[in-house]
Amino acid sequence: MEAISNGMRRGTIELRHLVRSSKDVSNYLFTVVMFVLIANWRHQQAQLVIAGGIASLSVLTALTSLPQALASDKMDGTLLRVRGLPSGLLAYVTGKILFITCVALTSSLLLLFLGAGINHSGLPGTVTAWLTLIWVLVAGFAATAPLGLLIGAVLPNAREALAMVMFPVYGLLAISGVFFPLSLLPGWLQVVAESFPLKWMAQGVREALTSGAHGGWQLPALGIFLAWAVLGSLLAAWLLQRTTHRESGSSLARRRELSTGPAK
């Protein structure tokens, strides 16, 4: 409990630093504005784009921001310091998850209200629709955040982390019904999309915005979310433990030398 409490304090401090940095805030706002502009351009499918964008913001935050943060902490020696603290890894992960969760959910809600005000994409019209929106976003983020930790544990630096994940992540956006109906894709590609959380998150958000009562998708979505959350958490925990235990002053110096070049 003490480690979790320390992690919560750490996450709160990181959120304060984010709010005070106009550059960091603008980076997160850029993606929100991008989806608003795309929805305005494709006004006949604005609701589809905004719903997909709300789901995508959680995935993008988990799979790009989280690996970059973790890789940066490798480079500056934060993980090396974590190694020497009692339950330091648990506190560290708790802080990162709190920070990324707040950023992802805030971005998604901002896009929800901007889309409703600018693109007329609507808001959930019933309590059930709001609950659907909340559980889909929370469960979907819980399914993707461990993968972000896993990627950050494997990749050595922030630039490589971003370069390695952007292409597959945007490929996932393209096949998950974010920008156009999933039914337009070939059948085999639809099956691929259905094996990832983003497709089910986008469908759940659309259901919430239309206050629809189309049954049949909740159970498969929950199964996909649980599978990714459990498997991702187990693998991420193992890799993070291994990465932290292997941290040393010499490994940190080698990474810095590879990143900046040998000192003259």
C-alpha cells in the first residue's frame, strides 16, 4: 500500500508538470484537433470519426506516450534509481499508469464534447449509454496499457520507441473502423481487426453515442479486453522486472554513448 501511495503521488506530480508545460499540452491537443478536423471534413460520417477518435486516443496514449516515457526514464537513470528502492517498480508503474490514464480519459472526453459542439456527433443520451462509454474506455485502456509498458521495457530509447510503434499503430487505426465502416474491409482483415481491443472500443463508443441497444458485441468485447489485459500484464511485469534488475551504471553509460556518440 505504501508503494501504491508513493506511485499515486508520483503520478500526481507528473500531471502537474504536464499542465505547466504548454509544449506537452499542445502535443496531446494536436491529436484531438486532428480528429475534429477530419470529422468536419467528413461531416456525413462525423459520428463515426468522432467515436473512432475517442477510442483511438486511449490506444494512442497507451501505445505511444507510455513507451516513450518508459524509454526516456531508462536513458535518464530513473529505472536505475527505482531498482534501489523498496517496491520501487510497483510505485513507478502505479505513477505511470495514473498519469497516462488521466491523460487518455481527459483527451477522450475533450474530443467527445468538442465533437458534439462542433461536429454535432452527439452525446450519450441515457444513463446506460454513459455507462457503456465509461466501461468500454476503461476496459479498453486496461487492455492496451500493459502493451505500452511492454514496448517501453524492450526498446532502448524514446526515439526508437516512437518510430517502432507509429506504423503498426496507425495501421491498426486504419483497419479498426475508425475512419470508415469496418464492413468495407475484406473479411480476413475484419477478423484481424476483431482480435484487437480498438475495434471493440470504437464499436462501444458508437453504441453509446447513438444510445443503441444492439446486443451481441459486449461479450466478445469483454473477452478481448480481458485476454489482452491479463496476458499483457503478465508479460509486461516479467519484462519490467527483468529490465529493472539488469539496470546498472555501465548499461546506462553505454546507452547514452550509443545515443549521443562517444565522448571526446
